[in-house]
Amino acid sequence: MAEALTLHEDPRSGNCYKIKLTAALLGLPLATRAYDIMQGETRTPEFLATVNANGRIPVLQIDASEGARFLPESNAACWYLAHRSALVPQERFAQADMLRWMFFEQYNHEPNVATLRFWRHFVGEANLSEQQRGQITAKHLAGCAALDLMNRHLAQSAFFCGDTLSLADIALFAYTHVADEGGFALGDHPHILAWIARVQAAPGFVPMQ
């Protein structure tokens, strides 16, 4: 019996989009179940008991003959889907370098670029707490620093791990290509813009909903 894959997601989330894009590029069928995180739908007793006790999405549900398993964390789910595929370099250093950029995305990029997108595009600055508003300047500066680093790297490389699309590109593409919704000026980063076009030209590419 082949695995059946279901993504528990909020379609507005870049972290969820990473998994959908990975599956699309690999030609893997992926069912989806949508939740509205703004309405607390991932905090219900049922969700916490059956999908993710941490109350967060995305979660990749893997149904096989031995039953259902649930894998939270976007980059872990992408890794699961892409195992032994062309999206994961086979050479040892290149594979580690890919992971380096995926860690960078989670620690330097996503907490700033994605957070400001969520606050500004979906919540609205007027609805933020005083503490959140006090973090905007620091998060904007840190997000700009992350984008500057990416732009400098892409001046020398077509993709983040050489000349081939990998999970590093998928992880960073998800929130980078909508960074303007968080107040970041992508036009100031021409190498990022060229890279975005290259990712969008990949066979099997699907846009974010």
C-alpha cells in the first residue's frame, strides 16, 4: 500500500507552502486540510490530541499500512518528501550546506521576514500589542540583513547550493517572494529577484494561494 499524504495547513502560511511546493516539484499527490489560525482552529482539543500537541501547523500526515503518522515542522516535512530526490544534493558537503541554509531560514529569516508579514499583512499594526510594536524596528533590520546576505550569495550562485534547485531554495523562497507584504523592498535586491524568477520557472512549480 502506497503512502497517502495530507497536509494540515493554513494556505496563507509560507511554512505550509514550502511543503506544497516540494510535493508539486516532485510530482507527489498531496491532499490538504485547511485551518484558520486566526480563529484558533489549531488549538482545539481535537487538533491537540490527534494532529499536533504543540498546536501549530503545518503538519504532514503520512498514512500507510501501519497507520497514520504526523510530522510537524515545515523543513522536516520537506526533507521527508524529498528524501533521495534531486532536491537533496548527494555530495556530503553540499548536503550539509543545504541544511545550513535551511537552518538560516528558520533562525535568521523566518522570525523576521515572516513575522512582519503576518503582523502587517494579516493582523494590522493597529491591532498589535505594545510589545509587538516595539519589536518592529529590530525585526525589520534583522530581516533586511538576512535579505542582504541572500542577495550577496545569489550574486555568485544561481541557487543557494550551486546551480541546482534544492530544499534550501524552497525553504527560503516561501517567505522571500512575499517579503514586500512585510514591508521589505525586494526591488533593492536584484539577485534575489532573478532567483525568484528561476524558482518560478522550475517544472512543476505551483504559486502560493
